[in-house]
Amino acid sequence: MTTITTRTVEYPADGLTMIGHLALPAGVDRRPAVLLGPEGMGLSDVERRRADALAELGYVALAFDLHGGRYLDDPGEMLARCMPLLADPDRMRDIGHAALDTLRAEPRADPDRIAAVGYGTGGAIALELGRAGVDLRAIGTVNGLITGRPGEAARMRCPVWAGVGSEDPIMPPAQREAFTAEMQAAGVDWRLVVYGGALHAFHHPPVDHTTLPGVGYHPQHAQRAWHDVVGLLSECLTSAE
């Protein structure tokens, strides 16, 4: 297994001190980089392990924070924070920009080869960075098929990949259709993968606390979605190497 280095990084955003997880691949050269956003509960070992796995593949990866170092395992508390956030594109962009600036400040990260991948709320933030016109090589979102303000998707400058479970009640067919219509109207290079039989957060291993209705782990599709994300990064970040 490739030797990687990890450390926590603190940075201000949304009036909080965020605590992210940075994973660096072996070597000293600049590498393509990935900004990795978590589900609405916040940064956990699931995202830290994903960042580590990306570092093992040769990427500089920053799993960013949503709640100032807290993991919100109470669904009511999580919704009370995330629903206003998801309704405020500027707040989402501020959180995303702060994490992106932290990633760009890492000397090992190639500032010209950065992708943003997120799950749920983290995916919505990745999309808002694209709608803000940030220079990204790729955007990936699982479960977070949130539409934006009219016309702003035309600022997206990179391919967009999205994944969702067919039985996800939080991202139902009407939401999927609105998202794909937005991408198509804006001329975005977009893809949507619908994973048959999967619920919301199908990628996330089971947790030992109460979750929202409609959430459920699907191990086969979780692995498939990860392979799709890795394929997106390979296509958009390393194909020119």
C-alpha cells in the first residue's frame, strides 16, 4: 500500500473554526487535488477514509468540515442547520471557497487541477462552487442534486457527474428532472447515474444513531458509486499526465 501522510487543518468559515482532514500522497511533487464534502451530518471517519483512499491513488485530498468540528448525529439538529444552509447559495459558496482556499494553499496541490466531489450537503456545495464559476476540472455529487439560481449553471466550466438512488425519497424523480433540465439548458457536460433500488445516502455505511426516513446503505451500489467517482477523477484530472 502506498504510504500517505494525513493531518488536520483548521480554517474559518460560516462563523466557525472548521476542522478538515488533509491526505497527501507519497512523494514531494505537486499532484492533482480533490475537495471532498460530507453528508449533512458532517465530517466523519467515512470521509476521512475516502480522502485517504484518494491520496493512495495519488491525489491531494481535503475532506472539508460543515459544522465547526461537530458531527450532528441528531436528525433534528442536522436539519435545523442544513436546511437554511441549502436554501442559501451564498453561504454554501462561502463554506466551499474557504475549504478550496485551504486546499490550494497546500504546496503539494496543483491549483490548476482540482475537482470537487461531495455527498448530500457536501455535493450541493460542490455544485455551488461550479455555479459561482470556480475553475474546477470536475464536479461530482451523490444525493445532492440541488438546483441553483436561474442562469447560474451556465458558469460551470467542467464536467458534472451526479449519482442518486432510484428509491431516494429526498431526491425524488421530480428533483432529478429539475436538476438535469438545469444542466442541459446551461450546456453543461453532465451525467446522471441512477442506482436501482437504492435509498438516500446509499453510499454511507450503517451508523449507530437515528437517521432520517428513506436513508439506507446499499453495499453494491456504494462500491459502484465509488468506482464512478474514481473514474471521473481519472478522466478529468490525470488523463493529460
